[in-house]
Amino acid sequence: MIRLLAPAGTLATGAVVELDEDESRHLTVRRAEPGAPVQLLDGSGLRADGRLGRAGKGWNVEISQVSREPAPVAVTLAVGAGDRERFGMLVEQAAQLGATGIIPLQTDRTTGVSTRLRGEHLDRIRRRGREALKQCGGAWAPEVSELRSLPELLAELAPGARWLADPEGGPRPPLNAVVPLTIAVGPEGGFSSEERQLLLGAGFRPVRLGRHLLRFETAALAALTAAWLSREEGLND
């Protein structure tokens, strides 16, 4: 089954959805044929089954059925916005592992990085998160926020469990299956001592994610995996 992306608000039974240039190129690569069954995802919980049709040089999909998946329990990554290409890779992988939100952080150790993530890169980063849905089949794309400072993050934090990725932390704690979780991950070199104290003061629990010091994108993905395992265990309690 070929999966494609559609803009939010366009999926309805009986509708004909015009595909954009990116999705049309994807169909060319897949050697798709008119009439082939496809599935459309809007990244906001809707999935639609339909069949391909030609629209001039482009493509459309006539939708036969739409279903909605419930929103998953929130798992938010707040990550030091280091190298933009590696941050983009992180977003792609995090989408597949079930992250619901990703907050790029401006930290003491990212401000001087020449290849750091900047605001003008975010649209492309968000697209990469949505594109990952075509591979994994998920119905919800992670929301990638604007860049935030650490004080801004702490002022906006939602209630729930809070983990700090820390090589000197303890083992992953139990996690109730329905409790939202925010995970803070530092950039290359980690959070500064002042930033770490701010996070600890805000209730973040240091959690060790591996035997060795991890790069920021690896630490974030390890944290998502650890959270998934803790939630699975919570379901079985």
C-alpha cells in the first residue's frame, strides 16, 4: 500500500484531493498507476483510503473511506538545537517512535555552533517529520515548535512526568501508561551546570540511557525507546 500526505482539513469521504508536487514525485518514483489503491495521512489523526487518478500532469485521490485515530499520550522531546541536519534526522526517527512534540532548545552550548538549527530551517524539519509517516504508517506527526530558550520551556511546561537525559542519572523509572512525559536532552557537550540546575529545580529526574555518552540525537531516540518500554510495563501493572 502506498501512503501519501495530504493537507489537514482535506480528508472527507467522497472528496477528491489534489496531491502536491512532492507527493507526485513520490508516485513517479514508486511507478504508480491510475486506479491503484493508496492511503492518505494528514498527520493530525486522520487516514483515508482511496484510489489514484491523474490530474493533468499531476495526481489526485478519490477518497472512499476516512477513519480517525485517537491522539496518543503526549511524549515531548525538548532537545538542544545543535547541528540542523542531525536534528532533522532526529525528527524523522522520533516521528516513527511516537513522539508527539519536539521543542528545539537554544542553550549555552548551541549559540556558537555554525551549523545549528535556526528558525528558517523549521518548515523543512517539520516536513521531514511528516514524511516519516509514509514509512511507519502513523497517523500523528510530531508537532515541532519554534525555537525556545530553557526559561521559556520551563514557563510553558505541561503537567506530567519529566526526565532529564543524564549519563550520571538512574535507571528509567516506572511510567504510568496515560501520564504525559517531557524529556530534556542536551546538545553536544550537554546542558551547562546552570541549565541542569534549572531543570532539576523544575522536577526533571535524571535518567541514564546507555553505558556510554551519547550524541544528542542518539540520546533522544534512546529516551523515546525507554519511555515506550516504561509505558508498556505500566499497561501490564
